[in-house]
Amino acid sequence: MPAYPELAAIRLGYGLSPLTRPPADAAALVEAVASAAPDRDAFSLARDHLPYRIRLAELNQSDAPDKEAQLKSLRDEVRILGLRAPQVRIARAVGDAGGFGERLVQFWADHFTVTNANLFDAPAAAAFVDEAIRPHLMSGFADMMFAAETHPRMIMYLDQTLSAGPNSQAGKRGRGVNENLAREIIELHSLGAGAGYHQRDVRQLALLLTGLTFRPTIDHASTFNGNWAEPGPFQVLGKTYLRGEGQGAIRQVIEDLARHDATARHVARKLAVHFVSDNPPDSLVRRLAQVFRSTKGDLPTLYLTLAEAPELRDCFRQKVRQPFGFVVAALRGCGFRHQDVMALDQQALQNRLLSGMFIMGQRWGSPRGPDGWPEDALAWATAQGLAGRIDWAMRLLPKLRPDLPDPRDFLQAALGDTASDALRWAVPRAESPAEGLALILASPDFNRR
């Protein structure tokens, strides 16, 4: 079996790179997660979404003779901005020396899924990751959960903007309660489906969440409107919550859900499934859940438990890389740097990276629903998906980097000591360097981590 740095880079990160040395041990790996905090390329809802949405609303109400031309110009500007989001995410994943931090960004962004439903949602979804996920990677789960549930993009995505208490001022004018956010908070983000709650709990949480809303205005500091809020009291999972002022009751119920015993089990299993195996050992899930409970969801301690898990070795190569991870690992193995990805023009980004991922089965920003991307290997190791990976390796990767490395060098750079004897034998015997590289990228050694 490989040394820990190689094992961790492949299992917990985005693979090896000839340009960087992975952290030496679990403690160093977790410490490096802090580098995945927001940086100078971070998206902001106030800067990268609101002005465009407001301008769109103004133009839609305008009678200007060049209205259509202005709308087209606005959409073009937002489309360019939206394409920057995957470019930054790929660049950060390619350049992250440890890789664990960017993998965790991907994991939590999928746990708290928001999608790009339309052109103007892409910058908002990017802002969600940079404002709700990255700042809380090294804090507590309750803090991240509250930031995610109350972020305007989550509020918009799950139609919380349509929800009003029946006894609120808005409710008396005919507005109704929408349960989408409440249901996903319980079923997907905390307790998990089948955790012993009832429809009554969902309904009561939905009533408690009324007032949490969002309107695209320049001053978006407040996401609470008391005129839409049901007065209360509310009873969720047997505990009574009083409305009080602002979001106080909302914060309290989210903190209670975040620290629930069922949440510990649900989050522990999701981490084990994502990083270790589609069917993780019960021993690992129990250990992670116990750490979650005993620390009240302290994320760095949870990460350390995962990084030290012997199951990382025991279940080696039991996970199939999703297309995003496959592309990033290939770029890392070829010696791409953060700046190389950021230097790509939009045509190259779209045609050689995003379209490649799409052919493999993963369209950027568009998972099937609020439960995010599937984890099961059968969702990705399909005939069409594998054909897409081979096509990308043979046709598009050489266009990204004409001076591709020698396949034998790439084999060592990308797989280190983990490469199988069969692959080591086959690669030097390939008919051409391009075929040798494609042979590696199509192999189980590379596609499984």
C-alpha cells in the first residue's frame, strides 16, 4: 500500500501533482483545509448578482427603444460572469496542494445543494459557496448550516420567497406556506430521511421559517420580513419555539437540528460514503458520528477523524471519481497550475473542460435536485460516461496542453506507487504517447480513488 501522503492525496484530495508535495500526515492535511477559505476571486452576492437582477427588472419594465439590445448586452455580461465560477473552482482545486480543502468545499456545496436554474442564478450560486460554505469549513456544522439555510440563494432556490404564515399580514392577503426549505432542512441537511420525524414537524418548521425571505435590492442586509412571519409558538421535534425578534427562533431551531443525534449519524454516513466507500464500514460511520456528537459538530475534529481512519486503506479504490474530480486529477497529473486554468479563455473553458464534464454526465451547476449529485459508482461508471472520459483524454486534453507529458512520467506523477503492475506493463507498450496517456486515464487505477 502507498505511503500516507499519496493515499490521502488520492482518497481525500484531487490526486497527485508533480508540482506539489502532499501534506505528510493527517494533522497537516487538516491544517491545510484553511487554505480553502474565500480568496480574492470569491464571488459576492452584493457585487456579482444583485446589480444585474435589479438592472434586469428595470429593463423589463422599461419602454426604451433599444430595450432588446440592452437586455442582450446584460445577459452576455452575466453569462461571462457565470462562466468565471467554474473556472475559479477548477483552478482552486488544481492548485490546492493538499486538495482536502477543495474536496470539502465540493462535499458541503453538494450537501447544501443550490443549482443554476437560469442565467442569473450562476453568480448567486457561486456567491453561496463563497459566503456560506468556505468561511465555515473550519468552524462548527451549526454555523455552516445556519449560513447555508439563510443565504439568499438557498432561500430563492427552495421557494422560501413564496412562503407566508396564514396569520401574518401577507397571509391574510392570500399568501400561503411553502414547505420546501423546511423539508430539505430536515430530510437532506440535518436528520436525514426516515429519522423519526413527522409531517407535523415539517409543517411547524415551515411556519417557523416564514418571514425568512429575500428580495433583490441593493440593500440586501436583511433576509427577514416580519409582515410574512407566522406569530407562533411552534413545536418541532417536541420542543417549543417562540417567535421573538428577527431570526432568533430560526437560528435556535437550526442549531438544535444541527446537533441532533440523527444529524450526527446522517452527516457521518454522508462523509464516509463520499470519501471512503459507497458502502462504508459501520465502524467508521459510528466513529465519525460519535466525534460529531461529542464535539457538537466541530468540523476540524471530524475531518481529523476521517483523515486518520484506517478504512481509507482498507477501502482503497472503492470510489469512482465524478467527472469534476476526474478532470481536476488529470490536470493536476499533467502539471497544470492554478494560473494555467485561470489563463484559459472562455471558449477553451467551455469547449474543453465544461463540455467534457457534460459528456461524462456532469453538467456544471445542474445536479438533478436538492439532494445533489449521486454517489453510487453505477451513476458514473456507465458505458456513455466512460466513453466520454476516453474522448476527453484523446481529443480535448491535448488541445488544453499540446506539450503533454510522457505517459510514463504521467503514470508516476498521477498515481505514484499506487499504479498496478498491469498498468505499468501496458503503458510503455502503447502505440503512441497519446494512447499511453489515454490508457492511464481510462484505467480503473485512475478512475477509482
